[in-house]
Amino acid sequence: MESCGSLAPHEFIKVGERVRIHGGGLNGIVGVIAAIKNDKSLIVSVDLIQKLIAIRIDGFEVEPD
């Protein structure tokens, strides 16, 4: 498989927006963007088992939900 280059954040995804995560063990999880870091990682707040947690993700694709 050839590399397509480096990943870059989408301009249209903003803090506070609901997104769906694609890839890895978090595939299909829906959360809210809490922060966008300078290293191109995202902090996503996810409601799991009646508890709100913040997950730092890097190298995953997200799309608006």
C-alpha cells in the first residue's frame, strides 16, 4: 500500500461539532470536538456508559455526524 502523504485537519471541523471516528478500536464512536491541538490531534468528548470522557486521538479520520 502506498502512502498518500501526511494527514491534515479538515478546515470545516470546529470545536463543539459532533463527529464520528473512523479507524481502530474507536471506529464508529460519536463525540464532540473539545479541542484541536497544534500537533494535529483532536480531543473528543465521548459519552460512554453514562460517563463523559475526553479522548485524545491522533491518526484517525473523523467526519461530521
